[in-house]
Amino acid sequence: MPLGIAALFYLEVNLFMLNAFFAPASVAVVGASTNPAKLGYAVLENLVKGGFVERGKVYPINPKADEILGLKAHSSVLEVPGSIELDVIVIPYTYVPAALRECGEKGISAAVVISAGFREAGMEGLERELELVDIVANNENILSDYKKDYSNYLKKTRLYTELKERAEKEKSDLD
């Protein structure tokens, strides 16, 4: 049976979203560090030593640095000239929501968060994680231009609903 127009459109949308994660033309590393002992340094170093800088653009994001591993550092993704397809966020959890909002402002289509203090940290962490889910679900720029369909799907998933209800119930039990 031949694929219909809707199926082809769906396939194209999904490939677009996957390309941003697996074959981005540009990557920002929020939390890139000049300290080799930090994870932000290791992520950036892997992109440099792995050869990504020869085929794509890499933007270290660190407001306290001018240059990291030979690359010009920027204080925010909003200051990067041109577009960014993937944002790797390697910062403490308290700063992650603001970084995700900046992704949306910049029009970055995909983000990977490497941080602790979310669901694995108990109910407070789960609430922080749900805040990130809400930011992504309510921001049309993050994940693709087809975000409305994804956010509706995300909000209808059983996991999202169960986590939200559980967090609200446990919060009301504490009040």
C-alpha cells in the first residue's frame, strides 16, 4: 500500500527532529568550561577531538570565558550569530529552566540536558523535571517547528499525566 501525503509529512517531520539530535549542523554547549575536571569541558573536548568542528559549528557558552579549547566563547546562546540546531546543557539544575527558555528564544530545535537534581532526587526533583517538560511543551521553537503536535501528544501521554498528578497530590499532602 503506498504511503499517503500525511504519512510522508509525518516521516519528514520525524526525520527533521532526529537530524537535529543525530546530525546537527551546529551545536552549543551551555556550561562549557575551561576546567578539564568539569563535565562541560569534556563534552566540548569530545566535539573538538571527535572532529565535529571540521564539519559543523561548535559554540561554547560560558559567561566567564573568552575562549575555550580554541573556540570563541559566548555568554549566552542568544549572543551566538546564526542558528544553532542542538543545545547541550551541562549546568546545575537551578539554571536549566532559564537555559531551555533561551533555546526557545533562539529557535534552537533540540536540546539535551546533562544535569542532576531532577526525578532521581525525589519529589522536589520530579517537580523540577515537570517544569522542564512544561517549558518544552509550551515552547513552539523547541524540538521543531511542528511543536504543537508534539506538545499535544506529550500532554496526553500517560507518563506525563501520572507524574503531574503524583507531584500535585504529594504537594497537597504536604500543605
